Amino acid sequence: MSEDYSTHQPPFSLLHNAANDRHQRWRLLKDKIATRCVTVGGLSIILAVVLIFFYLLYVVFPLLLPAHAQAVNQYDVPEQASGKTEFLAMEEQNELAVRFTDTGKVIFFNVADGTVIRTESLAIPDQVQIVSFAHGGFDKGVVAYGLSNGTALVVKHEYKQTYANGKRTITPSLLYPMGKDALQVDSNGQALVKIEVKLGDKNSILLAETADNRVILVNFSKKASLFDDEVSLERNEVVLEAVGSEVDYMLVDKDQRNVYLANRQGDLTIFDIIDKQKPTLKHKLNVLNEGTEISSFELLNGDISLLIGDTGGSLSQWTIVRNQQNHFSVEKLRSFKVSDKAVIAINPEQRRKGMLVADVDGNIGIYNTTAERELIKEKISGGQPQALTLSPRANAFLLQSAGKISYWTVDNPHPEVSMSSLWQKVWYESYPKPDYIWQSSSASNDFEPKMSLIPLVFGTIKASFYAMLVAIPLSLFGAIYTGYFMAPRIRQYVKPGIEIMGALPTVILGFLAGLWLAPYVEMHLTGIFALLMVVPLGVMIFAYFWQKVPQNIRHQLPEGWDSLILIPVILVSGWLAFLISPNIDGWFFNGDLRTWMNTEFGIGYDQRNTLVVGLAMGFAVIPMIFSIAEDAIFSVPKHLTTGSLALGATPWQTMTKVVLLTASPGIFSAIMIGFGRAVGETMIVLMATGNTPVMDLSIFQGLRTLSANIAVEMPESEVNSTHYRVLFFAALVLFMFTFIVNTLAEVVRQNLRQKYSSL
């Protein structure tokens, strides 16, 4: 029986080997699965980072594309026999246009092919001739005809959109906002050889030069009756004195605050007409270089800046600025070289700080003042342009020349962006000098977007610097003590406790910093600075007296437990710092440090400032730096430290000469990861800084970072707008900044590892 059993059953060693083989195959399989999973996970992270980069680039890329214009059609001037074109205009949808002639004819026509839609004749009185013409703003649709009897007719063209069976129909019409009868401008009845008009809700202005060389300002005020709905016009006429020379150009801004008069020789005169009955002369200067004359004169969108074209082919922008002494002056902000020929037509955009200009040879250019860019330059016709208009959306224009009208479309979605507007100082309207400004939006189309990224980059670096200034000493010294000197029994509680601090949501830290810490720091500013002196001094005094304590008492405290007796010392020192801070204020700062700084040095104090951010964000960064640095120090091989001690080195020498050098790659990584954390922080800087994009080195002023700016403005930006894409560009800048810093940090870390690997 036993022989039969032994012949049919495999030996135990064979069973054991088979089990080992199965176990080994299972281990190999698990190793392969783990390897594949780790590889897939790592590649997925790399792929995600690459996709983020390319998506940011995809959104930003349209900012880099050049603008261009394309010819669509050219056709004969509609009803050319009706007279010379005084003014061309297009409606919003680029479907209809209007032509005002010098004979009082108004022709509405189709933009695409010139088909006449409607023709109207203005009610010009008999025996009266049209002697001048002006528009009341490209965006208002108002024009005025100056007549030979001292009167003026004000007309407004409007367009009504209706939808029937899903099809849009645009119907043009003419309105008479000041009445169908011509208004008396000059009480002497002299011909109005030049005219300007500006309509307002309550006041409307007609400015004219008469045949006897008087410049008169007539204000029409609307007066409502107390008993019915009738509205009457109250007329006030004033002669502008001290003009001093002939007037070739005249303009009034839309707020009816300033009158601009100029002659061809470049003499510019500006009157303040806030008081319509007593205009006052504000400025008088010459705006041209020798050898040139003014050939065109318009107001930029918003009516804050003047655009002046000259016979030398230059286009310049002028505005009234106020300096720090509250003195006003007229300054030239910038100029563009259009060509070598006279600039004879300027048509500002109605919603941006751009303009379409044409010279005497039929060359056109589109420019943007904020970006200081020439966006488009084209040769449209061989003759001199007679009329030019840019559509309200600035996506098409019409140019009349040699009896033809040329219709062009324009693709120019982001004219405000350039390297200079993003990274260099820009002289904005009404500002006393060029500056870095971020102010991206406003409720008005007249607003000049200010999209300099420099204040945001400055704020990001400033916030990160002060956060690291707080975090690095505390976290690194804490990591050194915990990883090398502290007793293991205490370390097992201290290290997890500090790491748990890193789990606190930053929105909670930002909330506490903004609503509790900022007011507390403001009320106890002297105490905060006293902490920096009193606490170290208290620790040093305690250490001195601790050395005087008998050894048998000192040695009762186990090695590595020293930190426990320092806790009450630090608490008492901190309490003492705040206790004596009112006395310090009284002795050195006249009772209040904030007031003293402002009085003596002009240093202001904002409640939510960089100091608060440094404290709050430093607290958020400490756990990350501490944890990584402590792991690096604690992981230094024991044989290195014991060998150093055996050779006679003190524990402190061992720490500085062996442990720190060996752990330096990990410590450096901890600092750089903490820096990256600080650079990308959003909620703390959003809630604790005041979120003001100012460039001020003072620690007592607020700031705005790239990440906080994106968080604040992205929800309100229009998708695919310039503002939207610039915010994505800011995200791309932040991405590239952290990528470059981390890459350099990794290179340095590898060099440190190779340098000290032989220890």
C-alpha cells in the first residue's frame, strides 16, 4: 500500500516548487500591472499639463493674428447728380448707408451694391443757400446744415429693425430733433460759414463762425411746461472772444464742456463752456511742426482726445491732462506716420479707441491709440477721397473717390492688444504721464481699456516674496529642529499636527485674514513689529538664564524636549510685546504709528495690505515647506551623523556641515514648491489684499495678483472678447512662469544631489 501511494503522489518538494512558481508569476503580474498603472498615470499627468498649455495657447492665439481688410464691391455713387457728398454713414448691420449732399438731399442706399432705398429733400427755405455742414458725432446720427441767413437745420438719421417671417427688415428715417424749422443761430442774420452741433438731453449747442468772422456759441435749453407736455427751447447766444485768428476747424465735446477751435497753421484754442453764458479761454498753443498745416480735425471716441492730421502725413493725438499740482495742460500723447501726403479724413471708431484715416492719394490706415499700432494699411483708390465712413462695429467701411464708392470689410477683433500695451508704459487719456495700469472694463463704450500685465505680475511677485519671507524661516528652522533635535515621542505629534494645517481650505484662511486679521493688524500694528524684537529677545534671555540653572536640574529634562519649556516663554514674550506697544507708540510715534508714517514719510496705510497677505499666505505655505524639508532632514543616513559625532563634531556642527548639505536637494525642493504654491494662491490674496492693481513697494498697500485677477474678472468677461483672451494670456504667463521656475529648480536640485551624493 505504501509503495502504491508513493508512486502516485508527487513529492512534497515538487508541490512546494509549484506553489512558489505560481506565487512568483502572480508577483510578476502584479509588478507589471503596477508598472503599467504608474506609467499610465505619469503620462496622463504630462498629457494633462500639455493639453492645458495648448488650450491656453489656443484661446490666446487670436490676439497674435494681424488685422486685414478685404474689398467686397465698387459701384457708382448713388444719385450722383444730387450734389457733392458732405457726409457718409452706415448703420449697425452694414446693410444700409446714407449720403448727405451739399444740396440738402439725403440718399439712403444699399451698402452691398449701391441700390437707392429712399431719397429725401430737406426743407431748405427759399432764397437761402447751404453754406456749411457738420456732423454731431459719428455715433449720434446727427448732422447740421448752416444756412446763408444765419439759421441752421438739424437732422438725425435713424434705422428701425423689424422681423417678419424670420426675415430682418431695416427701415431708414429722418428725424428733426430740434424741430423741422431752421433754428436762428446768428441774431444778426450773417451766413454760417462754419458750423458744429452737439445735442444733449437738456442742452443742445450750435457753434458757428459767421461771414463777418465772429465765433458764436448758441445754447438751446429745453424747458418743460408746468401745465402740459409742451417743451420749449430757451436760446442763449454768446460770442467767443480772444480767438485771435481765423477758424478753419471747430469741435464741441459730447459733455459740452470744451470748445476746440483751430486754424490750418496749427493754432489751437480751447474754451471752457461749462458756464454757457460765460465761456472762458483755457488753453492756446500751436500743435504743429514747422512746414506743415492741419488738414483734418476730429475727436476720438469719448471726446477726450483730439485727432489732428497734417499735410506731412502725420496723425497726432492730443488731450488735456492734469498734473499733481492740479494744473491743466494740453499734451501730445502719441503720433502715427500715415504717409507722406496730407491726411484729409479721420473717422474714429464708435466703440474703441481706434480710427480709420485716409490721405489725399487714397491710402487708408486703421490705427489704435492705446496699443499704438498701425493695424491695416491699404491703397483703395488712385484719386482723392471725397467721403469716408467706418461702420458702428468697425467691421466695414465705405470710401467715395472719383465718382465711385468702394465697400470693404474689416477683420480687426483685438486692436487694443500689443506688446507695448501689455508690457510697457502707456500714456492713457487724461493721465499726467505714461504708466502701467490695469483697468479692463467700464460701463461706457467711451472707456479706454487699460490692460497692462505689469501691475499684476508685480503684485504676484510681491505677495509671494512676503509670504516666503514669513514662511521660509519658520518652516525651515522648525523642520531642522523637528527632524534632527526633537525627541521622537514629541515628533510623532508635532509633524502630523503641522501637516494637518496644510489641509485648511485657503478660502477659510482668506476669510479670516480679511475679516479678522486685517482689522487686528491695523489696530495693533506696533505690537506686530514689536513681536519681531521682543520674542527673540525673550528667548535669548531665557536661554542665558537657563545656562545658569544647575546641571542636575537641567539634565532632568530629557534630550529633545527643550521646545516644551520654550512654549510659555514665547507666549509670555508675545503678550508682553502687545502690552508695551501703546507705550512704544507714545514714546516714538506720537501716539499712533500709522499716522506718524503718513505724516513723516507720506506712507499710507490700507487695512487690507501686503503685510496681512504675507502673514496669512505664509501660514498657508508653512506646512508644505516644513513637511518636505523635515522629511529630507530626517532621511539623512544615520551613519553620516554618528560618524560625524564619533569624530568629535558637536551636534550643531554635524547639523550644519553634514545634515543640511546632504538634505539640501530636498530643502531646496521644499522652498521652490512652496514658492509655486504662493505664486498660484488665489483666495487668500483675493480676500485679504483689497485687490487693487497698484504698483507700490510699500508693505502697507494692497495689490492684485494674476491668479486673483483671473478669478475676479473671468466670470464677467464676454467669451472670445479681448478682455477674455487677455485673461487667458495672464493664465498662460502664470503657467509659463511656474513651469520655468520649477524647471530651473529641478536643474539646481539635481546639481545639489550630484554634488553631495559622495557624503
